[in-house]
Amino acid sequence: MAKSGNLNHTDPEMPVRASLHAQALYGLLFYFIAAAGAADTTLKTFDLTISRGALPPQQRVLRVEKGDTVQLRLAGDAAGDLHLHGYRLEMRVVPGKTSEFTFKAHATGRYRIEWHPAGGDKQGNHHGPPLATLEVRPRE
């Protein structure tokens, strides 16, 4: 019976080449997953200016999609706190400085953004009309 080749022969470089191929495949896989995830998120930045406890009308509704990264940059003429209800976020505002926070819009719905001037009522019902509303819509 004739032998067609030596089946016990091994190439000493085969494990190295297999490892390099596996690393290249994992690298490509990671790249495509990261690229797909990055395509689904968008940075939405809102520059808000509070004057006399109010925002201009064009700044009162902030629209984003679920999964967006939201950045709020806030300046005001008085000290106080900004609350984003539903997300349980709070930001201190100091006159003459821009305060900023960034978060992921993880839940759809309409969320009140409230302004509480420094020295205001800390007891009882302090919820008045919202300063603005964050609208988080489902991603299409």
C-alpha cells in the first residue's frame, strides 16, 4: 500500500501562523462591533442660558433619541440647581461659569428640567413649571 504523504509531519510555524490569523480576526471583529456601536450614538449638545429664572423659548424643549449622548452646558445670571427628573441628575450653577454634564439618554419619554434658585424653598413642594423638557424618542 503506497503512502500519499507523511501525516505525522507538522510545520513548526503553524501554531504561530494560526495565532496571528486568530488575532487578526478578533481585531477585525472588534473594529466592526465598535464601528456599529458608534454609528448608533450621537452627541447632542445643548447650550442653555438661564436669565431671571427662565430660558428663551427656543431652548425649552430638548429633543434627542434613545441611546444619544446628551451634553448640557448651562450658564446663568444667578446661583441655583438644575434637576433633570427621571434621570435623577442635578447640576449646580454658579453665575459667570458654565456648568456641564453629560449622560446617555437611556429611557424614552418626557422629562422635566427644573430650576431651583439658591436660597429658595428647600422644604415642601418646590415644583413649579419646568424650566425645560427633555424629550427622548425611540431610535428609528
